Amino acid sequence: MIRRLFYMALGAYLATWVQRRLRALKPDHVARRAADQVRGFAADVRDQAWSRETELRVRYGLDSVSTTQLPPNVRDGR
């Protein structure tokens, strides 16, 4: 009796586990996860680029457009 109950519980657990694994492999779920990872990567790249740009602006004294004597037809790029 106890053995049957154990194997029934084990079977229910394994069935649930397999269903969750199969659900995670659906194309829309995989695509959503990939898109989230790409968004996260893009955000990290933007943060690093902003940090490096700020570092270079401080290093070369380019704090604002008014301190750099740009010709009137050249934009700052920010």
C-alpha cells in the first residue's frame, strides 16, 4: 500500500516536472526569453557607452557645448 502510494506520488511529481520543462521549450516562451536577454544586453551596452563617454568628456574637458568652440554648423552629438 505504501509502495503504491510512493510510486503514485513520484509519477505525479515527474509528470508535473516534464510538463513544466516542455512548456519552457515552446517557441513563444523561448523567443520571449531571448528578447529579454537581448534587451538586457542592449541596456548594459548603453550604460557602458554612457559611462565611457562621460569619462572621456571629463578627461578632455568637454563638459558642455559652450566650453567647446564648435562651428555653428556642427552639432554636439548628444
